[in-house]
Amino acid sequence: MKIRKAEKRFCMVLVVLFMNIPVLAQSSLDSLIQKMPETCVSLMEQRGWPSLSITIVLDQKIIYSQAFGFADVDRRIPATTKTIYRVASMTKLFTATMLMQLAERGKVNLNDPLIRYLPDYQPKYPANTGPTTLRQLATHTAGLHVDAGQAFWHYLSNFQYVVSRAREKIVWGITKDDLLSSLDKIEIEYTPNHYPHYSNLGYQLLGIALESAAHEPFETVIKTNILDPLNMKDSNFNLDVDQQARFAVGYTYLEPDFQRFRAPEWDLSILKYSGGLYSTPEDIARFISFQFQDQMENHLNVLSGDGSRLMRTPQTLRDPESGDTYGIGWALYEYEGHPIIAHAGGHWGFSVKAEVLPEYKLGVVIMTNCNYPQGDIGPEKDLTKIIISKILPVLDSKKSEPLPDSRKGDLLRYSGTYSIPGEFAHAEVQLKNDTLQFSLIEKPDFYAAILPVGINQFCFAIDPGKNPMFQFGTDAKGAIVELKFLGYIFRKNRN
């Protein structure tokens, strides 16, 4: 297969494939999902990916999960939804979550200086800059180089591996002890608290510091406090016998003809803090679903809603070149005006990406067992956005769909009494003659029929323009819990 020609045809292939999908405003999410296998197989054939695993999650439900191709090409072992991949830098999301957990439990403060946990950390700071903090490490604003100085030899071996077409061996750089013994030689390369500069070194230092604060091994804390509560059973830093059997073989493609080679094995001694997690798309989807539980009363005891929201709140200036900014762990950017939180990962033999639209409670996760060190044609680059671009119109159209106003069961769920926090005003919604009636208890003469005009939206029945004036809110299970009127939120009283 000539991958280069496929690369040139890639954008056209995507357009043609999705032109075959009906106009989404007139279609459904189901029809789009039904086209997904055809799309994925076509893209795999065009780009030569050995496997492609995709999971799409909408709020608390996985709405699509499928794997294509081979977890092991030579042995013809098919990839499945249970195939395990290295997620590489996506691990940083879990390191960042560990930071937030320890902060909420009072074991660390986000603004603690790193030297509190690593006393030998004595970098050369630029003039008028303060000590490196845990927050800076988690947001890539500490000004550190992408990797430790000793890792130069890893980069050189990567280069030699490519040039020699896989004949040279990969040197994996440094151990944890190597890093800790050279903390006084680290230099601050960029201005701290300014633009983000992505740093594996920063997350390795962060992970070691958190390990020290927790008084437990890093991987134990992650598993016990994050992976297990979220039921991420196929995610860990070490694989058992069953998981080893489901672990994908990694491949790398090298120029000039993009020949496939079996990728080098990874040494995770220091990489575990910044890139050592194994997982599946479905497990990462569970982590994404957790991000949508920040307002649930039965929220899993992993992180508070405030903590989850802080992680996806911008903590840095927007990079003038990429347009990106960072929260705590998450990369933040926009797609056609919609905020996205995301993280990718990749190294020898593996490429992964997760993109999430919190506004729609939508997440897309893709993983594959290949990488292209000399090109940018891996699936992590564009595929998630392609999928999102096709799903968004469906979700937007659902927002504007009118609710049936003739079914008592649909309307009865809105009935009840509501009050502004502090009991400053009270409203009552009743179903009478198959129509909802809204009234203010303190002002009995304010009484009117209301009609549905959208999902959980109602207008005054007498309004010829059908302007939405009432917006009902739901919990994660779809139960009505609040009413917004004139900019004020009325909480529904429990019976």
C-alpha cells in the first residue's frame, strides 16, 4: 500500500464518506452510528492503520463502541473493544486528578512549592520569578523543557532508530533515581506563569511529589482512588495474565515507503508518571462520563464537582500559535465556538486521543496500535473532530425539537412547587386540562398557561411569538429539579 497517496486523498475520502450520510438535521444519531463501521474501515484501508478502536459516550451512556483491524497483525488476532492500548500522555489526566484529590483532602495545596516535596529541586530561575508550584507543573506553566536533560540520549536514539530503519536500539533515557540526583541541574527554560509549554518532565516531577505527599506508590493511589471507583477494570500500570493476552502489539511506520515495523518495547521507570497507563477506549469513556457527574447528588467519591470544574477551567494564557490553553491536566480549545477539553497521547507503537464537549456531555475516544514518527497521518489527528462535527448537528437539532403537549406523562413531570434559594419566592406548576399552569404563590394574580416550545422549554400560551420564558433543568437521571424564570433559578421542592 502506498501510504503517501492515501495521505493526499485523506481529506477527500472523509468528505465523500460523510456526504453519504443523510443531512443530520433530518436524520438521527442512530443513522450516523450505523455509518460508523463503513467510515472507519475505509479510513483504515486508506491509511494502513493496523487497528482502530472507537468509543462514543453521551453523558452516562456509551452510545457506540467498536474495534476494527488487528491487535496483532502477524498472528491475525482481531482487535476488540476489550483490546488494551498504551495511552501514553493521556496518563497526565490521572496524575492531575490525583493532585486535585490530594488538594481536596488537605494533603497538598495547588500553590505549594515543589521544593516542599522534593527538597533537592534547586533550578536556575529567571529574574523576578518565584518557586515552581504544583499548579504550574499541572498546567505546563513551570517553564520547564519538554523532558529532562538526560533524555537527550533518548531523543538521539529515536532519531537513529528512524534513520537506520529500526536497526538501532532505543535508549530509554533515565530512571527515577537519575532524575532525583540531578534536581539541582534543572533550568527554567521559559517564563513561568505565561504561555503553556508542554512538559513531560513537569508531570514526572509532579507525580513524584504527589507520591511523596500521599506516602503511597503513585500507581497504587491512582488505582485505588480513581480507576477502581470508576470501574475502569482494564486500566492499570501493570497488566495481569488475562490483560497481557489482550494487549495490542504496537507498530511503527517508517519512510520512505512507510514500511511497518514492530515498535520497540517501552521502559516505564520514569515515564509512568507522565505516560505509563494502559487502558481501553471504553474505560477512558467511563472517566469522561465522570466529568459529567459534577452536579449529581450521588456523585462518585472521586473528586468534588468544584474540583472537576476547576480542572477544565483555563489556568494559562492562550498560546498565540496553537490557540490552546490548559486547565489542570486538560487541554482546552474551541471547535466552531464550542468549548472542548481534550488530551492525546502517543509514542512508539501507539496513538490515542479523547475529545470532550462538556456543553453536550459528549466524548469521543480513539486508540490505535501504530505511530508515524516521520508523518502526521495517525488517527488521533483529525478523526475525533470529524466524528464530533457530524454528531453536533444532531444534538443541536434535538435541542430545538418541540415537546409533545398532548401527553400527560410528558407534562406531569414538570408539576410541583419551586422556590428561589432562601425562600424569597415560590412558584407552582400544575397540570390542568392537559396544559401546564404556572403561578407565583406570593402573587396569586400572576397565573398563566404555558406551552412547550423545545426540550424542557416553555412559553406563555398567549405569546404569539412563542418566546421561551421557562427553562426546566434535570439531574443526570432526567428528573426535573429546577425551573429558570426571568433569570432566577427556582429549585423544585421534594415531596
